[in-house]
Amino acid sequence: GIFTRNSTVAAVTMVDNPLQETRPEDHRKLLIEAEKAGDYRLAIRYHFLISLHKLAAKNLVQLSAEKTNHQYLQELPSNRRIDFSKLLRIYEYCWFGRVAISSEQYQEVSNEFTLFQKK
């Protein structure tokens, strides 16, 4: 599994206010940079932010720096909550739990985010 404890410690990446770059295109550029650098934790963070922006563009959530991720989850219609909940769990384990993931694991997660963003 992706969430098994690894004996290596991942470096912590500092990021300012994630809603500072308000356009998904900004996040997409940063996502590509993180992928090139092999910083998959940061890439997952940008995938998550892109997903939030896509939901906001469809008027399914209202973006706010004060909201928690679970508040966004509660805003969603029930038919979108299950998929978003899975992505939210992955994001929180990787970002806040500082779980390092392999390139192969990242590709699986990246595909899940991409499919969600296309819905």
C-alpha cells in the first residue's frame, strides 16, 4: 500500500497560501515543475488545488482560505463526495502526513486526480 510507514524521512517543502495563485493554470505550471523535480508530495498538493478550482468553476464549492478541506467536502453534492473524499484522504496522508511516495505510486494517484478533474 501507498500509506505504509517508510523508514525514510521526506524533506518538508514550504508553500505559501495555496489560494494565492488563483488560476488553475498557475497550479498546473507548478505541478509540472514539482513532477520534474520528483517532488511528488508537492505535485499531489497541486493536483488537489487544481481539483478545488475545477469544482469552484462548476459552482460546486466556494473557494476560501479560511475553509478546511472537510468543509469543501460537505459543500459537494452527494454524487461527488465519494470520489473527492478518496482524493482528499490521499492528499492529506501525503501532504500533512509527509508520506513519501514512489514514482509508480504517484502515477496511479495522478491518474485518479486527472479522471476526477475531467468529470
